[in-house]
Amino acid sequence: MKAIPTLRQLQYLLALKETKNFRKAAEKCHITQPTLSAAIKEIEKLLGVSVIDRSQHKNVIFTPFGKNVIEAAQKIMPHIESLMSEAQHMTEPLSGFIRLGLIPTIAPYLLPSILPQLQKKFPKIDFQINEAISQNLVEKLHNGDIDLALMAFPYETEGLNQKILMEEPFYCATSKNSFQKNQKLAFKDLDGQRLLLLEDGHCLRDHALSACKLQNQTDKKTFSATSLPTLIQMVGQGYGITLLPEMVIQQGVLPKNVVLHAFKKPYPMRKIGVAWRQKDPQEQNILEIIKHLEENLSQTK
């Protein structure tokens, strides 16, 4: 039987593709850099073709054939990981690992409270955290790179299961004297205001605009920031206003020069929920985790 690359060697190759750096790939795989380099050379020896373009000394560049090998490995590994997860669940339920993805406008505000409780509730499960925007999380779910995504809805998740866990209102964050003290706002009060939003790709941007019925506002200004803390600092310096979900406010980290205003009914809201693959081999574990999250998040409201 002809020798072929091992699954472990393919794992090393995928780590190199992800990190684009031999040292970082070795650290990710918990091996030494010489061991990883030797594994890549062994793959090339078995295949008889180079997968790394070594004329590029400073950068990790894959040959066209190397890219084909990576594409094949990316298709193979999720199936193997699913088999491993299925076997683990059959021998010992509520064990193994769960790769949990969260969007950036949820992760720093919910993770400190929910992760310790998840670890306490499911001590035999290793929770691996992945933070990314919604589009990337959905892609990772389809590719088998994560098992469960905690995100904001509505968001298109065709081919995936989804469940709403809670709703939370938006508040308007302004600098001092933008509105009267303790004034509750109507949507029309935002007319003419410079509205600072996250850059395209962050679903919070679309949800805030939709919730406040501002999709057609032509004079809004989108500040190209990738994080809420940056927007909050801009608001504090008087550059405009922004919309913050309740979980951000509950953290109590707003600067003293930022003022919050609630809205009048109907309150602008966003929905928080989860998405996961249909017929996932770990679905029983995932459903138990979702049940715990739903109970936990309902208690925080």
C-alpha cells in the first residue's frame, strides 16, 4: 500500500496555512518548529511535489499544488473531527470540546459571565473560543471550524439551525448637552445628528439602523471603527452619537463624559441567539449548552 500523508501532518499544514508563519504554526500545534518543518518536508517527499514556494524566504507562500493539498485537507479534517466527536459522545456524553464563536459586540460583554458558568456546568467539555464577525462565523459553521455561534439576529443562516435566546434594547450614547438631562428619545430626535456606527460587516450597524428606522437616513456618518470602545470614545469627544446595546451599558465602563438616553416606546431592540449545523454529531451536547445559555441569559435580564 502506497504511503500517504498522515492526518497529523495535514493538521500541521493547515496550521501553517492559518498562521502563515512556521513558528506560530508550531506553537499552535504544541510542537517545535523543526518538527513542523520536518513534517511539511515529509509531505512533499511522499507526494513528490513541493507544497511551499521556498524562493520566498520572508513569507510562507504555497505552490499551486500546495493550495490543492490544503483544499483537500480542509475537506477531510471536518469529517474526521466529526467522527471523533461522535465517538467521544457515544462513550462519554457532555465531554470532548466545543468550539464556540461569538461576534465582537457580544464576546467582551457576555463571555466573562457565561464562560465560567459553562465550565462549571460542563466540566468535561473544553470550550474553545473564536471571535469573529457574523459573516465569518456562519462560514466557519458551514466549514466545520466551529460548532456553535452566539450572534445577533436577524441574520441569514441558511442551512443552519438557529434559536433566539433573548432580546435587549438599544440606548443612545451622546456627549453632554446633546439632549436635555434624562430626556427619553423618539426616533425623530436623531434627525440631523451625526450618527457614528461600526464599519460595514458588523451586524450591529445594520441592527441599530433597522431598530431605529434609520436605514434611509442620508446624512448619517459612519465612522470606520471596528470596535464599540472606539466609537464610545469618539462620542465622548463630541464627534457625534451612537447606539449601544444594553449589555455594553451593564458593564459600567462608559466614560464620564458620555451620557445615555433611553428611547420611548416602541423600544429599539436587537435579538441575541445561537446558530449551529443541522444534524451535527455533537447536537445533544450543543442542545444542552443552548438550554443552559437560555436559562442563564434570561436571569441576567
